[in-house]
Amino acid sequence: MALGSFHPSVNQPASASDVLIAGAGIIGLSLALELHARGARVLVLERDTALAHASISAAGMLAVHDPHNPPALLPLSEFSAQFYPAFLARIEKLSSITVPFHTDTTLQYSSGSITRFAEHSLDPRQLAAALLAAARAAGIELREHTEFHPASALSGQVIVYTTGAWAPHDLKHSFPIRPRKGQMLRVRLPPALYGLCEVHRGDEIYIVPRTLDPQAGTALIGATVEDAGFDTSTHPRDLTHLRALAAALLPALSDESAAPQLEAWAGLRPHTPDRLPILGPLAPGSRHFIATGHYRNGILLAPATAVLLADLIEAKPPILNLTPFSPSRFSPS
Ligand code: GLY
């Protein structure tokens, strides 16, 4: 990773910030930290509050080997997973907050067999708290409850849209990004599952134990995949169905008195038609970039996205082939 002086690829006018990032989710703030480490002045605008949506709704699996992932995602996923320890170390250095991995193994159930993967999971709420503290400690300017308007950007300023499922108004018709709702619940682990320390994942269900405080001894059960617009309500019927799917893998979870529900919520994944992220300039040579569409893997892909976007902004050759993620793949040819 290149650190040191920031070299935008074109001369910038004198301005308060070199780069304006629209959207303070995990992608936007991870990119802000990366650019800041390279010497850029960064301003992050957030229409709501920072890290309030998908970034804290996820289960936190770094699911490199999830069979649901399109094959074209694998190189990006592997790169991001390798980079995670350095990403967390940077956050810890700035924030003095350690974000631990809760699990190191995933058992993947598929067609009657179980495959063991070396994959980590973490608690996205712990990551969000540390990332925000790191951004603040770095002096990155963050303006919450502030809508981004292209007209307010300075001429020549680099703009990056990291708006998750909320496609920016002026780009709505160019990029087919849609929310995909995921409901999830967290339960206390029943005595039969005390000490559970691996993720159990099937085709439609995952069980992600929290092994460390403050949620040690509990597990997440997720998640639905729904085309429901921006609705984030949860429904007992759907949560019951998730629990039944989980109990097919770990039967002790069926007992609601031994494994009571502690909370339930729903998040909105930024979905694209090919389930791949959109990473790059809005048009060839443009100083306006987009980094969204991470769908089910925003937590996993944040470190790689930050490095790759920062390289693109500095006009450095990307270290991975970004063709599968090109924003232009949705343009009429
Ligand atoms: N990241 C897991 C999910 O989207 O349900």
C-alpha cells in the first residue's frame, strides 16, 4: 500500500478538501482513512448519521468462500481478507480500540457434506465504533445530516459516492443499485452450544457466534434476502423461519426457552444485477468515482475497496483487475 504524499492525478484548485466522499458507511470511512494516510484532505458527508445502516446490520462474516459469491468476486475477497489485519491495526493505532476476530473457522453445509474454511468473523458494531473513533482521531472532517449536492462540489474536486443502497439522486438511472433487505436475530446460546466458536453456514442460513464481550455466549441467526424497498421492519413469522433453518444445522437452537431471542433487526444490502460491486470512475477519465454495490460483503470488502479506490484517485495502476466491477458495465453499449 502506498503511504505518504497524496498525488491526485490532475492539478487541484485550492480547496478545503481534496476529496469529498458522499456516504459515511464502512466503505466511505475506510476510504477516508486510506486517503488520509496518503496525505489527502478528506471531507465526508452523510445524509443520516455515520455507520447507521448496513455497516452495523451485517453479521460480520469475512465470507471469502461463501458459495453464494459470484466467482469473479474471489480475487477481491481474498485480497481484502489478507489485508484485514493491517486495516484493523491502523484503526487500533488511531483509536486505541482493538477490534477482535470472534471466530476463525466456518463450517459450510452443502449437499449433505460439510467443508471447513479458515474464515474470520467480527462484530460490525465494534468495528463501526472503532472506525468512527479512528476517523475522528485522524481529524477527518465528517458532516452528518448533510445531503450531498453535486452543485456544491468545487470544480476539479474529486468526489466519491459511497452511498450503499441509497443510489445518489443524479445517478439513480445510471446504476441499478437496489436495497435487498436482510432480517436477522440474535439469541442466547443454549447450554448444549456453550463454547460454540465456529460459524455454521448453509444455503439459506448462517449462525455466527459472538465469542467475546460484550455479546459473548450469544449467536446471530440470519438472514432473509428480500426485495422490499427501504423497509426495515422485522416479522415474527420470518424470524421463526430463520430459527427453524438454523435448528436444521444445530438442533439445540429450536428451543426458544433455552435459546431466547435477545434482539432482531433488518439491514439493507446494496444489490446489483450481477451481485458484484461497482468500483471506479463514473466515466473514463472522470474525477467522480463510485464505490458501492458490495451486496452481502461490505464488511469483508471495505479494506480492499479503500486501497483500490485510493489508487484509482491517484491514477495508479490498480493491483487487481477491476474490469468485472467497472461502472460502465451497466451503460447501454
Ligand atoms: N453478509 C451476510 C448477509 O448479507 O446476509
